Amino acid sequence: MQQEEEAELMLEQGGIPISQLCNSSVNIDLLQCPICFNILWKPIACGQDRCFSSFCQYCIESWLNQKNAQSTFEEEEETFANESNCPKCKRVFIKTEIPLVKVLLSQIELKCIHSDCTQVIPYTDYENHIVNCKERKKQCRGCQQYILQNKLEEHEAQCSQIPVECQKCHKRMPKCDLESTHDKYNCIENLFKVQDQQLENLYTQYLICDDMVNYYEEKIARMMKGDLIALTEYNFFTIFTANYQFTTDNLYIARLVRNSYNYNKQKNDFLHFYVDYYFTTGLEGYEWKCRVIRLRGNLLIGVCSSQLSNSVDFIVNRLGEVKKKEENDNRYHIIRKVNFTFGEGDVIRFQILPFMQCLRITNETRHLTFCFNRNELQEMGDQYFSFFSLEYQGDALQFL
């Protein structure tokens, strides 16, 4: 019986064993899978010129999937990076079918894999016969004996080892145990065990919820007192890597070492860099500071919806002009003027205030305050980034 199961599994995961061949009017060597060396089953061919090798469907799909899983950029760098190659011609596998192969396969006859069956089956009827063969046996879910599949239902209806479920306590057990040893006391005991388990699960959920409530209560209390998470370490990101120099060893300094002159506009371009940390519109509040070390040109302080060029941006410059850039637009448009400015030596504090839903920017040196308001931050979506733009070579900011 184990051999029959292995033979059925081989049909699902490969070809037909050569031992099952009964009659053939063609050379069977032409119809063997190069991977499993069995008779082709549900053949698929490589469509590369001068190849046309045929494989069992399962064999070639397993081969290609395995190769994809094993490939790395380093391993494939000099051959075919991330491509699946035919095991015969070593070129990229192009899936196709060859009608002649199916015609040749239709000319062979096979023995049934079930030992008690003496029928000889044409290749084209083989799968249907194996599934519906009268001599096919299946394992009983109770006693584990192998029974003819057309009598299995009748056998399992009478088998005392078939697992059944008690309608009251829902415990599964062999039918014989339900009828002989499972009395009302066992049933009540099982019901109590189920109830105890449910209570234990509910108590676990209660503890988890209680911890979450305490966590958010503490967070809300901190925010109502004005406690914010202070950023003391910074990472920076920019696409203008040749223009900026960043120092991140104790002193967090961003310096524009090479400006970019725009000959069409006859002025320097502003070059962005980001504090590489995204902020959300949730309950967390943050604050950080920077000092303007050197500023010969203008400085843009802004927030944006992403670190891509097609983001929504809001900026304020040293003239107190608040500007907006729409998504997929390259130009900033003034939306209002505020009493806010900054220059060399000024210390600027940034505070994300979740209850007020704003980003407050304070020039602590000049005692000036400005806010990106709720509506502007909401245009960022669920998260946003802080960025700065310098235009003159040598201009620099230090983050404290």
C-alpha cells in the first residue's frame, strides 16, 4: 500500500515510473523527463531555438522556483541575473508546448499503479483511471486501514475508531469512547475545562487592554503637561550628496560645500536636505533645535509629504514668507506673510504639538514664533518630513 501511495505522489510531483510502461510503439527514451527520468507527465517544453526539451510540469516548475530562490545578485552577476534558465540549454526558459510530444505519448499504454488492478490504460486516460480506479484504496480516518475507495464511506460509517464530536461539550474522540466511556460527568468536566480556558483567554486579553490603557493615559498626561520627546541624535538625507557635508559625530552639522548656480534664473538654486526622521499625525509630540552657524543667503525651513520631488511642501523663509508647492509642481507660491525671521547665530526650536495639531517654530534668540497649522499638516497625509534648503556655499546649520 505504501508503494501505491508513493506512485500516486510521484504523479503529483513528477512523471510516471518507467516500470508502469506496458506497450509502446515509439522509443520511450524520447519521452523521458531529463529531471526525474520518468515518463513525461503533463509535459512543458523550452521554446528556445534549437532546444525544445520537454519536462514534466511539476519538475520544471520546481526547478525554476528553486533556482529563483537560490539566486542572488552576487551569484548571477556574470550570467543571467534573476532569470530562470532551462536545465538543458542553460538559456532563459520560455514556456511552450510541443504537439508532437503529446501525439507520441498518446501511443503508449500503461499499467495501473494499484496492485490489484489488471487493466491496461492509454496514456490519455491514465489520470482519470488512477483517480476513479475500483481497486484504489484510501486510509480510514479512524482505524487507519486501507479500504477500497468505493466502500470507504460505508466502512467509516461503521468504524468504531472514527473521530466524532460530543454535541454538548464539543470534545472530539473515537466513536467507541463516546458510546462507552463518555458519560455526563465527563461531559460536565470537559465543559468546565472549556469555560476555564475561555476565562483564562479573556483575562489575558483584559491584561493586554489594561496595559494599553495605562500606556496611553501616561502618554496623554505627558502631553498635557507639555512633555515632548526630545531629538538628540540626527541622521540626514539628501540627493545632493556632492553639495552637502554632514557631520554626525557629537556635532550634528549640515554644511553646503558646493552651491548650484542656475544660469537661466541667474541665481543659486536651493538644495534640500532632510532630517531623516518621519513624523506622524498621532499622539506623539517631538521637539528639536538647530543653530544657524552661517547664513549669507536665504534659508528655507519646511515640511513635506515625502522625500520625493513630487511631494506637497510648505516652507517659511527668512523674510517671513510662507509658501506652498503643490504635488507634481516645481514652483512655490506665497500663501501668507508672517512676523518671523532668522539670521546667523539664531537658535530655532521646533515643536510638534499633537493636541494643537501644529508644528510650532520659535526663534529663541529673537523671541519670534510661527506655526505650520493643522490644515497644512493634514495635507501631508499620515506622515511628513522636516527639511531645510540652503543656497550659498559655506552656509551651515548645527542641530542641538
